[in-house]
Amino acid sequence: MSTDTDVSLSSYDEDQGSKLIRKAKEALFVPVGIAGFAALFTYGLHTLKSRGNTQMSLHLIHMCVATQGFVVGATTVGKVSEYLKKKKNVNINSDRTGIWTM
């Protein structure tokens, strides 16, 4: 067994702020998903008083589904756009095998 205790991994060295900035640079739709989540959550809390005859639990379920749906949608759009960018950069070799290269 190794007794070296000063082993550090780069993923554990960064704090939450720098991790968020790094993720936002890697995937553009991360901040869009976070902003949409915050906006829909704020809207849901604002409409909590004026929900009418709707029960509290049903209102909270609808609010959770809407916010999660927005985050999943933003992630999906981000991944699809990333895939299309990669596909655009792919070229076909000129040989007869038809091998795709990046």
C-alpha cells in the first residue's frame, strides 16, 4: 500500500464557482437550464397564493414537473447542437472504404 497522502485530483481541487464556470464554457445550455429552473421555480412560488381550488400538493407537482422538464429540454437541445457541430466537422475519406474521420 502506498502511504502517499498528498495525492490530489483536479476534480476535487476546484470550488463550486469555478466548476460552474467551467461547465458553462463546456456546454452553453448549462446556464440556460439553471436560469430557466430559477425562473420557473420563482414563478411557481409567486402563483402559489393564487392557485384557486387546486390543492397544494398538485400545484407543487406541476411546478416540479415544469422545472425539471425545462432543465431536461435545455440539456437535450445542448446535446443535439453539440452533436450537429461534431457531425458538421466530420469528413469522408476519399478512399472506397468510406471510413468517417474527425
